[in-house]
Amino acid sequence: MIPQAEHPFAEFVKILGKGKKGSRPLTQDEAYRAMSMILADQVEPIQLGAFLMLMRVKEETPEELAGFVQAARDSFNIAADTIQVDLDWSSYAGKRRHLPWFLLSTLLMAENGIRIFMHGAGGHTEGRIYTHNVLKYLNLQAATSIEESIKQIEQNNFSYLSLEHFCPKLYEMINLRPLMGLRSPVHTLVRLLNPLSASHAIQGIFHPSYRQVHQKAALLLNQPSIAVLKGEGGETERNPDMDCLVQSVKNNELIDEQWPALFPRRHVKSENLDPQQLAQLWQGEMTDEFAEATIIGTTAIALKLIGKAVTQDQAHELATQYWLTRSSL
């Protein structure tokens, strides 16, 4: 029997899987090469499963995350000067305990001339409300291509595009979660993609330890302005009942900023998550103290990030003004 040559991708599985003493993290270049092969369909399914789960057990380093993201960005083949976008907003987690009030934050900013590109994926975790499923309640339609997103941003300062339309391989991988029973590095790296090279980016995470990983990966990727927060349910949404630590990168400097809770005690979770309430709250047909504080508080963090306000108080005041002077849908 002729010995079979080792598959080129085996190098990366071996690095991660040599045991407690022999294994090590990938370098940024190794991570780039590994993800480049994955996105080019140059790996076997069994190798991909092993790679993703080995990464899951040890968790990603900033260097690995930066390498993965750069490989994904290079695969998009989107010109950096296609359109000027102010804020990249990732939406991959879905909501379980509350409605996605952050969508109204993006509408507030879009209405006031801030260009926002939102990207996400839905359906990979059971029992959650995903952004693309509720856009219709706000008279919004998801784009189906980068070109359509650009047109929507030019017309309305906002667009949502699913991952499947600009990186189908990553979309396929993120939907392996029901098969594996676990999240994978894909759930982390997609938040950092910034496909349209927006000047600022904001990301929500669920596990607090990932805040600093995102922050340091952004530094390695030379992202000039990015903010990461422990978002409600893992989405980019400030919970007004709790203190919120925002870890950011600004001009190659790592910054930690604490935003205080907006209420002295926590609210009771709503029993009924009806997406129609998004439009009803916007139109003034209902009131909800928690929801309004969520929208204004989330908007304030984004406004400070993009330089529309210098202090937290100024940002909160401007966000409140946006909310009180909003137009009808």
C-alpha cells in the first residue's frame, strides 16, 4: 500500500490538537492561511469539524481572530471605497428575553444622517428572534446583495444584509451549530467583518471575556474606531438596568469606559415578545420605560463612538433629542 501524502490542512489541525503539552495557538499568519483554505473549499468536512471544535475548546486568541477576519475580508472582493459608511453594526446573536430594541437605535441615527450597514445571520439557535425576521414590522426590507445594500444606504442611510449574501461559506459554517451543539469561532469572527470598511464599528458579545479579545483583534486589524460591549442577549444593545463596560479602540489606543445603569433596580421581563411593538413604540402608540431607555442608551454609546458627542451626558442628551423628534415610519 502506497503511503498517502498528508493533506495540506492537516498542519493546522495538528498544531491545535497535539495535546496539552504539544498544542499551541495559531499565529496570525497560520490563522489567515487556515481560514483562506476553508473559504476556498480546500478542506475535507471531517477536517473542518475537527478544526472548529479544537478552536472552540481552547477559545480564540486575538491573533487567530485577526487572521480569520483578514482571510474572510480578502475573500469578499469588495472595493474599500465602494461607499462611505459611518457605522458597521453586527447582529448575529438574536434576542430571547427582550425584543430587538436596538433596531430603533439604528433607525434614529439613520434618520439623522448617520450611514449604517448592519449584517447578520439568523436561525442557527432555536428560540431566538433574529433581525431579518422583524425588519418587515418597521417597513424595512433586507438587501440580497452588496450592491442592493449600497443603494439602500444611499437612499435611507441604513441597510441590513445577511451573511449568506456576501460570504456563503461562513453562513454555512455558522449554521453548523445545531449539528455540533456548540458555537464555533465563526460566531466570533463574523462580528468583526466590517465588509464595507465603515469608519466605525460597534459589536455586542454575550461572554464578557470576549470583549477584550475583540478589542485586541481590532487593534491587530488596524480598525481605527471600534466599540465592544456585553450586549443584551449578545446583540449590540445596552441593558439600561445594568452598568455597561464599553471596551474600544480609538486611534490605536485601547480604552475602557464604564456607562452606569439608568435605573436603580431591574425591570421584570415581558411575557409577550410581539415584534409589532417595535413599530407601536416608534409611532407613540404605546410606552415602555425599559425599551425607551434601551434605545436611547444604545444610541448614546454609538453617538459617542462616532464623535457626535464628547461626553456621556452629551451623547445621552443628543440620543434623547433624536428620540423625541423622530418621524413616523
